[in-house]
Amino acid sequence: QVQLVESGGGLVQAGGSLRLSCAASGRTANINAFGWYRQAPGKQRELVARVSSVGSTNYADSVKGRFTISRDSAKNMVYLQMNSLKPEDTAVYYCNAKYGIMQYDYWGQGTQVTVSS
């Protein structure tokens, strides 16, 4: 079992920045990759950024150059630094962990990010 708890969401003006954090606990040794996803009202959940166990990253085209994902394995933390935020970044952001050989998905409860124009 893995538990994920997000924090750091909030309301920010366009052009501003936010840093999301995700604290992982439980059987974290078997986590292969962490990701941040988001879901806006009426839309499907989409991948924002992912970081592998060896530190390789990939990003959605819409956030490249603005968002940075990082992980602190010693602290079991994952971060998403979001800069130059746009109103279209408004969504609930979820932390995700891929667990074990079967890549089982664990999810956090989500944190709301609202960007005003």
C-alpha cells in the first residue's frame, strides 16, 4: 500500500507561480515512477509531468518550459514547480505513483489550482 498526500494548491493570478508537493508513505521502495495529472471541469484527466525512478522526466506539450517535476527520494517527496501560469492551467492536480512490476496506480486526493485572468 502507498499513500499520497498533495499540498500547495491555491488561487494565483495569471503569470504567477505555485509549487505543488506530494508526500508518499507506505511501501515506497517499490514505486517506479511518480506523475502529476490534472483534471479540469468537464474534461478527462491528463498527464502533466512524470519522473522515473532514475530521474528521467517527460512533460505534456502544454506545460513544457513552464513546469518542472522533481523528486526527493530520501524524503519520499515529489514536487511540481509551476511558473507562468495560465487560466487554462486551472484544474484539480493529482499525484500519481506507479507501483511494482504491474505498474499499479496509486492516487492522491487532489489539490485545486485556480489561475485567474
